[in-house]
Amino acid sequence: MLDAVKKKKEIILVESVGDVLNLYDHGIFNCLCTFGVDLSSTQACYLISLQLKKIVIAFNNDFSQAQNRGRDGAIKTYLKLLEHFDPHKLFPIILLLQQERH
């Protein structure tokens, strides 16, 4: 993961390990799991240390829930990162695909 991030100077933030594994299955290795929808201060410091050109916030769209935590978390993470990064480097994306429920 770290080699891919350093090479591209880009990272994709996702909520879960499952999201990371899905990206890996599709050949995308420059991703980091936030373990939920709240970016920790440790994770923010780590991102700062990487001197990134682009950060994609790709949280799940929980539109079927009363509270859309993915959307709210993406916005909160974006605002937190704005304190440290140029807004032109941040790309908040709320995944629009409905996840299949079993």
C-alpha cells in the first residue's frame, strides 16, 4: 500500500477493510481504511506526512438509513482535512452504489 501511495502521491480513504480488499481485487492499492466514518488525528497526521497531491474520500452512501453516516462522515472528514490540505487536493465522493443486503 505505502509503495503505491508514495508512487502516485494519491490516496483513497475508505471506511472498512472490506472496501480495501475490494479495491485490491481490482488492482487499486493506494487506499487506506479509516475503520469507520471518522478520520482519527493519528490518520490525519499520517496523511500530512505523506505529502500527497490528491486525497479521495470514498465513503459508502448509507441512503437507506435514517441517518446517512457515510455522507456525513465524508463531509466531516473533508472539513477536518481542509485544516491541513489545499482544497484542490481533496475529492469527497460518496459512493452512490447501493450495497446488496443479505
